[in-house]
Amino acid sequence: MSLDFEKDVAEIESRIEEFKAKNPEPTGTLVKELNRFEMERADKLKEIYANLTPWQTVQVARHPERPLIRDFISGLCSEFIELHGDRLFGDDRGMIGGFATIENHRVMVIGHQKGKDLDEKIKCNFGQACPEGYRKALRLMKLAEKFHIPVVTFIDTPGAFPGRDAEERGQAEAIARNLLEMAALKTPVIAVVTGEGGSGGAIGIGVGDVVLMLSNAVYSVISPEGCASILWRDGTKAAEAANALKITAKSLLQLKIIDEIIPEPVGGAHRDFVTTMKTTKKVLLKHLTSLKKVSPRKLTSRRFDKFAAMGRFN
């Protein structure tokens, strides 16, 4: 699936598919011609993705083929044992987690799950977790603390579920409790924004010693559409809102909201899962090794200072 601003790339890819259909086993000059098409596509992708606007970045972050948490689990972890339920109400499919192994590191993986097809998306509530999802996440974090293993969270949500039933079950309190408890968690916490990092739904599992972000992900207090509807009473001004929100990884790194950008393959993570996983794994291993050397007392002190320093202006 090509995005609106990728029309030139789509045309080249169409020519490549047509060429391959006519020449299933190209040889000689036909191979050179195919290579020329593919180089043309690569150059065009590089040109487009080097100059993405914030709104275009939002579209990439929402791409339906973008890797989800189960893709990261299968691509990064040699083992994963999923745990269920918050021990209070039920099991939220929009938030999953469990014990995992990344190389020689035993970790607790937690993250939003959007779902692949329509049926799964509905079951996962399109990645919008309910209070029981955040309470499950906190239960798993406290379990990780008990066994002295790091927590790795994967953030990809348009926001926490805003429905009446979620509010009745204490949505705001559940997220606030996570912020409080994560700030004092006596084990390393690494948060990775892989797609959309939306509002309290994102920060509810985002209080980390290190906050990483894929280069085409977005992270914001509100969606561009929501911001536009509040400021201008016009959701069609989402592109203008995206520019103002400083929603991209580059802007957030400059503002010291995140700590490092994980580069994606040219054309976005959805075009090359293997490279995305290799790069993400390399960065995660670096920080896991480093954070494991820090004492729990120093971890919590640094984490508090890190988040307390955000939003200060001279």
C-alpha cells in the first residue's frame, strides 16, 4: 500500500511488477534494466523520506503494514511467555506483555497491540487500552521488579480508550497510578515508541530511564486531528496542527523528550522488517547492558530528574 505522497514510487513499482511479469527470469541487458528500475525506486524513496513533513510522518507512523508489537517480539526475542489479566477485572487484548529473552537478557516486554486484520483490531480496540490494560501492565512491571529484570515497553496507540465504560472503571486513575509507580520502579525501564505515541495512552507505559523512538514514529499529547478540532474547530487542519505540535522524533530529541532515535530503513519500517528488527535490537542491547550496571537507587533518582526537567523554559 502506497501513501498519497508516494505516488511517484508507486508508479515505478508498478513498472517493476509489469517488467517482472513479462520477464520472470531476466538475463543480460534485461537484468541491467531491472536494476535501473530498482535504483530509480530507491533514489525516489530516499528523496521523499529525507524531506517528510510532520503530517506525512504521521501517515507513515499509522501505515497499516507497519510492524506491531508481536512483530517486534518475534523479531527481537528468542522466547516469549505471555501473561494475562489485571487480577481485578479482566484481560485487555489492547495491551499485551510477558517474560521474554533478548539475546542473553531476560526482560519483561509490555506494549500496545493494534491488531493486523479487522477482526483482531476490534478485539484489540485498535490499540486503545482500557484501565485493565494499564493495570495489567503495572502488574507485570511489579513482577519484573520482584525478579530484578528490566522492563521494555513498546508504545503504539492513538490514545487510551475514551469510552464511558473505561471511565467508569477508572481510566484516568489507572494511567496516573502507572506514572507514579513507574517513576519509582527499582528496575531498568526502556520505552520504545514504534508507531503512534498518543496522549496519556502512550505515557501510561512510557516513563522510562531511556525513551527511544523509531525515526518515522510520532509522540504527542494529542493527535493532530484532535488538536485541530480544539484550536480551530476544524479537523481538516490536522497537517497544520502536526507542524505546531513538534510531533516527530527529530523535534522531540531536540526538546530532550526522548533520548535516541532508532533509524528506519529508507521508505519506512513497513518496507523492511528485517533491517528494522536488527537496528532496534542493537540499540536495545546497548541500553540494556548499560542500565543493568546502575543501582536501583540511582535509577529512580535519575528517572525522576529526567522527567522533572521536561517542559522548563527560560
